[in-house]
Amino acid sequence: MPVYVAFPASETLYRNTNAFSEAVAARPDVIHQQLIDQISHDFITEVLDAFFEGPMKTLNVQGSMASVMNGVISIIGKASRALVGKVFHKVSVEEQQVLARQFAATQITVDGKPWCGFPLDDEAANEAALMFESFRKGSGDEAHLVKVMGMFADGAIEHFFDRTMGTVKTGAITRGLVNAGRATIHKAAHSSMQKSLPGLHPKLRQPVLNYFENMLVEVA
């Protein structure tokens, strides 16, 4: 079975994603902007919560590290929402069909409940599993940790950002803004991983690694 990096999705996001697909199929010549706006807002909020706010709560960080992580979340959230507003209001009826498929592709079912995620190839899934196991046994390598968590971040950016934003054709100025925004998100995501997890005391780090390991799910 394929392995996904995924998190529980809200019923609202799941329902609106299905409604969007059905609306596009039923009325393909109409831009369903309200659903696009609702989905993109919830999508960004839930991705940030899963990949950043959730681990922060597990880590229970305070002080300067909390300020750094909150700053990262703010940067990524502002950049994502600003770009979504600029790009998704330019969608054509043809692009809308592709966008509906991309949103639907992130929705999966785990134990009968809605989740949101992206697939890993076999090699990446095995590498991630080995990394988590090595830290549980007390023999983990921090460079390997950074590599795997960077893989999680890159996968999220590709599937949640590139593959949705990339469905819409934009002019040179907007395309430049999208590229700059992507670079900002990429830098912030990798920086947060590198500054927070390596160097932590194992008793503090392991609950966070358990949290991320629980995001690895097999999907039938």
C-alpha cells in the first residue's frame, strides 16, 4: 500500500473539496470562486496547524524558540494567503478543472475518516521509517533527521503549493511574486526544522518525532 505524509482534515475542508469537484463537473463553465476561497483558506490553516502548530504544542516550546516558531508560522501563512489571493482569482474555467483535481488528490481516507496528505515513493518512505526507528532506539543521526524532515517540508511545498498554484497561468509580475513567495516559504520551513529539532534533549525531541511519525500512514 502507498505511504502518505498526512494529517486529519476537517469535515469542512473535506466537504467543500468534494462540493467543488461536483460543482465543476456539473457547471464547468462557471468559476466557483466562493468554494475556491473557502477551500484555500481552510487548506492553508490546516496545513500550518499540522506541520507547525501541532509539533509546537507537543514540544511545548516557550521563550525565544516559541517566538522563532511563531514567526515562521506567521511568515508562511501571510505569504501563502497573499499568493492564493493573487493567483486563484485569475483562474480560468479550464484551469479550474485541474485545480479541482489537485485539491481532490490531497484528500484521502484513513480508517474511514478524512485526512489530507501527499504520497511518498517507496525509497523515501523507507528512509523516513528508518530514521524514526533509529531515534526511538537512541542511535539516531541528526543529519539524517534534518534530511528526512526537509523531505517532509519539500513534499508539502510541492503538493500543497506548487501543484495548486501551478495550475493557473499568470503574468510575469505575478509569476515573480509566486516564485519569491515560494522561496520565502521554503526558507522559513527548512529554517524552522533546522533550528528546532537538532540539538534538543532526546526527552524533548522524541515526542515531536513521534508526532511526525504518526503522519506516516498507509492508504489502501
